[in-house]
Amino acid sequence: MTTSALRIIPLGGLGEIGRNMMLLEYGDDMIAVDVGLMFPEEEMLGVDLVIPDFTYLRENPGKLRAVFLTHGHEDHVGALPYFFREFNVPVYSTKLTDGLIRVKLNEHRLLQGAQLHVVEPGEVTKAGVFEVEFFTVAHSIPDACGLIIRTPLGPVVHTGDFKLDHTPVMDQHTDLIRLAQVGAEGCLLLMADSTYAEQEGYTPSEQLVGEALRNILVNTTGRVIIATFASLISRVQQVIDAAVFTGRKVFVTGRSMIDNVAMARELGYLNAPDGVLVGVEQMRNTPPAKLVVITTGSQGEPTSALTRMANGDHRHITIAKGDTIVLSATAIPGNEQAVYRNVDNLFRLGADVLYNRVSNIHVRGHASREELKIIQGLLQPEYFVPIHGEYRHLVVHARLAESVGVPEGNAFVLTDGDVLEIDEEAAQISGRVSASYVYVDGLGIGDVDQHLLRDRAHLSTDGVVVVIVAVDKQTGRLIRPPEILSRGFMDLEGNEALLDRSRGIVTKALGGGSHIAEFSDINARIRDALSKFLYDETRRRPMVLTVTVEV
């Protein structure tokens, strides 16, 4: 590694949706952009969350100067509570993002001692050799920003999540003028959001959703329940505006939604006329035709308020015929099954459900191809790295960049852990660092690995057979016939013939007499013999566990 090289190291978010975290390193200085989480995929059995791998930061103690957060969505800030358990460095973000992470850190009892700093767009923050300036972008949450990062080799632009919305809900535009100024100065590297790089044309304006919500409230005679992300403050404002327009009251439910709405009102990001937001008692006394409920649960999360309503066990709200449920969010890949299970259950309870397949009630917060071309044209970067997206999104975006002026060979498709090294002459991928999935399961962080997940998958598909053998301490002989129990495999108790033959196989595996000193040897013999026998007999492969007791 040359000391005068700028190193770009993604620890998450490249080759997947979520878990966004990018490191920039020059000499002994390092900064991080975002510390996000990913929701588990279906095969990640029992896993609650997936977070970035911090190994490289542990291997380089003292190098990390600061963390810069682009906006307050979970896939960009959700892993901060796990990050703060190990690292305490200054964290810079805009006002609403700061409010959202304070709510989150407070939940985890990590707020005290955290070095949180609020910055304004246009303000420049120094972190080692880096100077970082936030610029505003239009996205589906207020106070979203991209970053202009000045390095010894030239400016680097990180767009964060963005789109070009000329009629944004809370009047936050993408600052094209500032980007054009950086482009005129000469942009070394652009890292741009690739989530919707496959979509032709332009992303529709957020205003469409406001109109759709207003039409739903005008044309619906019953109660309306709207589910969205707890951090989607601009969507909450649209619902409140539509409720005021139609003379309805608004009730907010779901712990994270209640916390975020309270925080956003306190900071002045949500405007609700007096008397529009109501508590539980007022909600119960409001006629259904005069009520809107805002709730969490648009992703089918098992403990969310909407899932509780769908299952009939929400404390305050019982779904009834005449209710209209609006899912104002797109299902995150991997969550579709949970989302549609809720939709089915809500239909069963007599509600009418509007979701993105049947109604225009959500627009994307990400740029489509024409918008991506505009950003490329303004900045005309020397090098380009597509970020945020599945591998195909990155490849498509890299090709798009080359088609509008990035020199051939200067668009690099990286995946998590790749190291892109840029010096005065050239850029190249020069190695890899550890960037594997770190699973959060209950209170455990990183103590579940691929082997454990494989075992869970094995147990979930083929079940388990437990063999208990008691052997003589001196001779190794069986003292009594082996006991065999099964769970999730088949009813062995009801199949006496197979159970007897299985016991015979176990007895034979022990060799009937010669003393075997090692438990591990006894267990391996039993496991191998019984696994083979059960597969030959049933064509199933249950997990075989052995318990050996010396008497």
C-alpha cells in the first residue's frame, strides 16, 4: 500500500440492499459514511438483524476519525447501537437524523457519552486529512444529505440515497447547483446510489402519494389505517395534511412511530394543528369516518402494531368490516411473505387493503436512470463506484456511467470488503478486508455463524433424532438398550419395527464389547451408522445427536 493512496473500502451495502457502510482511508486517517443494518433473509433462521463487520476497524485502532450519516433510515443508521458498544468517535449528521439516532441510542441506553454533532448543509467538518461538507438531497425522509469529501487527491462525492424531485413534500431539493460547482472544480470520484439503476425514466414525485392519500380519505366512509416506516416523517406529514383537509382526527400507534413523531414535532419537522393528533380515549370516542390511524408494520414485522391488528391482538384497535388499510411502503426484498400474510389476514377480518400492487400509494425515494445521468453529467468524475444495491444494480449503473462519459475502465464494481486504491496515476482494486455478515440474534452479536444457520435449516427441514446410550465405565459395554427419541422427523414411537432396527444398528455400532475410551469415538460411530441406516430406510437426513452416559 502506498501512503499517498486513497483507499475506498465498503463494509456493507454493495451487492445487497441495506447494511450500508463505507470507509475512506488515507495514511493514518479514516472516516466512515453510514453504519446501517439489513433485515434478515428468509433462510437466516432466528436472526433478528444483520450488521456490518467491524473487524477492519478493530485491526486499525485509533485510525477512525469520525462517522458521517447521510440520513435517518435504518439501512444507514440502524447498526449504530452495535457500533457504539465498541467505538466512541464523533458522529456528524443533520438535525432530524440526529433526533432519530438519539431515540435509537436512548432505547439501547447508549446515549450518554456518545459524541453526536448536528451539522447544517454547506458546513465543512474536518476529520484528519478529510474535509466533509453535507449537501441536501431529495429522498423519502427530511434532512437527507449527500457528502462532498475533500481528500488530498481531490473531491469525492457520496450521494447517499437520493432522487431528483422538483416538487418535494418538505421542500428539500437535491442541490444540483452545488454539485455543478464541484464538477467545474474537478471531481475525483463519484459514489452514487444504484438501487433503481434498472428503472428507465424518472422517479415520480412524492406529491403523487399526497394526492393519492387525500383521495382515499375523501372517498372512504370508514376508518382508514395507514402503515409506513417509522422514520418516513414526510409521509406522516402527508397523512396529517390529508386528515386536516378531510376533517379527520389522527391516532398514532407503534412504539417507534410514537417516539419518532414526538421527536419530529419537537424539532419542528411535523406540523399538526391543535386537536388533530388524539390519544387513546379520544380515538375511541371518534366516529370511524372521522379517524385516521398511522401505524408501523408495513414490512410485516412480527411484533409491529399492524401485525398485531392483523392477528387480532392489538390493545386498542380491532379491525372491522368497513376499515381501509393502506400499506404506504414497498416490501423490502425478503419481507414479501410476511407482508402478504398480513394482507391476507386483514382481508379475512373484513377490511379493504390497498397495497403497492393495486394502488399508487408509495413512490420510490431513489433516482432512476435519467436522474443518474444528470448527476454524472454535472460532476463528470474521473472515477466512478456504484453503491447501494444488489450486484446487478451495480453492474447496470457502472455501464450507464461509462455510456455518459466515465472513461472506460474507470467505473469499478466493488463488493463488500473490496479495497479500491486511488493514487496520482491510476486506480485499482488492491485486495480485500473482512466484511462478512454479522448476525444479531437476541442479545448475541456475531455468535451465530453460517454453520449454526445451516444446522437450524437442517433441523427445520429434516428434524432431529436423539440417541441416549448408557455404557459401562470399565468395559464400554452397553448396560441397557439404547433410547431413541425423535422430533420433527417421524413418529418413531408409532413405528416399532423401525425403532427396533435403529436400536440394533446403535448396538452393533458399539461393537458389543471392546472398551472404547473416547466419547467422541462412540458418538461418531453411532451418528454415522444411524444416519446411513435412516437415510437408506426413509430417504430423509435428520440431525442425529448422541448422548453417552458412563455408569
